[in-house]
Amino acid sequence: MKKLVIILFSFGITLALAAQSSDLIIQSEGGKLFLSHTVAPKENLYSIGRLYNISPKEIAPFNNMSLNSGLEINQELKIPLETSNFAQHGTAAGDEVFVPLYHLVSQKEGLYRIGQNFNKASVSDLKTWNNLTSETISNGQKLVVGFLRVKTSQSALAANGMKKIGSIAHAPASTAPVVTKTENNPVVTTKPVEEPAVKTVETAQNTVLDSNAEGTGFFKGSYREQAGSFNAFKSEMGVAAVFKSTSGWQDAKYYALMNNITPGTIVRITNTNNSRIIFAKVLGELPPGRENEGLLVRISNAAAAELKLSDKEPKFAAEVAYAKGGR
């Protein structure tokens, strides 16, 4: 295994450093609200639908295509905002969070006019969501005008979500050093990084905090630093498997093998069967061979144990999230 690690790390790949914004900007066309999504490798209407909590049956006609239409890398899709995934009031269900959606203020726009254009949001709400003490706004300013409702177990966007609408939408929970692009970053500045929403498990009598709701692992802090630097996420759903490793049992250093992603990248892996999360460092690509055909990722067996996988589960459904640009 040590030889494999050395070989995998010997393949250095230079990243193109380009900062990207994670802020979701609402667009409008013919009175219909939507978000713009750039198709990434291996994405389809179903995986994109999970990301934005909207059915592919609504995405397809909104883009004048059929459910069977193929997608091209870098293709621009319009993601409709409907009652199922767009909200301006309320408290999220146990498996959901609200992610702030923004509008870029143009010249001569005021809060009242902006609110009317976005589901008639009140001036009072706009001031609360954006921590405004007056109605004074400026050209080019980003204003929260609504929220995307997403599933914490299905969408990488949930990391920037909140459980209840009504508090300041963009108030940073902490400040972390920032770098630029995926999970392998350099270029340091400082910017706010919001804490991931804490997921709860509903019971018949009360609400119990899930101790793994925010994920575990030695590389968790590195993930936040890298992800905070690039501020844009990619999420892939697929089949995962396990490889044997002596690492991680005592120090929680979890590792993964994944194709087409830069070695050293820290990824967030969710067992979609129970929503448990771990953070792992990618050592390199999956070795060639029939046993790895169709796999999205392999994780070390210590990581598998943390995800509560049994020996009877050699493969499992997983979501892998990482900062955009890590491909």
C-alpha cells in the first residue's frame, strides 16, 4: 500500500487557479425565476435535479428538451425555481436547509421594486435577510431575495444552508484562510466561511442531534479551507467501494481513490443510505481492472467503518462533493 501511495503522489497535476463564486444568482425571464447551471462531467438531469431539489421532469421542458436528451459538458441549463425548491419564509424540515439566493442590484433599483420582482418579498424581509439598517443600496450590490430549499443528503449546496428563514442570510459563522479553486489550493486571502447546517433526526417525541451531521475526519478542516477558496461545488452520485488500509483507525485520516480528480484534493463523501459523512484525501485514480468498472470512488476501510458500512456491504450508494475546478 505504501508503494501505491508513493506512486500515486508522484503524479503532480498543476491546477488552473481561477476564483469562482458560490453565490447563487437568481435570473428572470418572462416572469419566471430560475438559476443557471453549467453542466459538469458525468452529470445528467437526475443528478442536477437532486442538486437543486427539482424534478428532471420540470428541468427538461423548462429548457425545451426531452428527458432523454443528452447533456454536453459546459452546457448551460436553466433550473426553474418552483414551490418545491424556492422559499421566502419558514423552517426547514429535518432533512432540508435553505440556501440564500441573490440578486445583483442595478442602477436606480430600490428595495420595494426588487421585492416586487421576486415573489413580492417585503422591504422588511429584504432588510432582515441582508442585515440592512436602511433602504440604501448600491449598484452591483448582492442582495438575498429568496432561498433554495435542498436536501442535506443529496445536495452539496446544503453546506451553505440554514434551518430557518428570518435570520441574516449571509452572516458568516467563522473566518477561514482562503486559497483558490478546488480542494488543492494555493493563493491565500481571508473570507467568511459559513458553517454547514447541522442536520437533525426527527423522532416521535423529540429532535435528536446527529453527531455525524457535519461529517468527521482529520481532513475536515482542510476541506473547508479548500472549498472556501473556490466557493463553488461539484457533486457526483454513484457507486462506492472499499480498499484496505492501515490508516485512519486511530487518527481519522481517511483516504480515497477517484478518477479524474487531482491527487491531494479533499472530498466530502456521504453514505446516502444513512446520510453519514466523512472527509477524505484523494490519493490518485482507481487502478485499472474489472473490479473498478462502474465505480465512482473507493474509500479506506476505516472511512467505511465511520460511514457505518458492514462487511456485507462491499459496495454502497454515495455522493462525493468537492470544490469546482478539481477535475
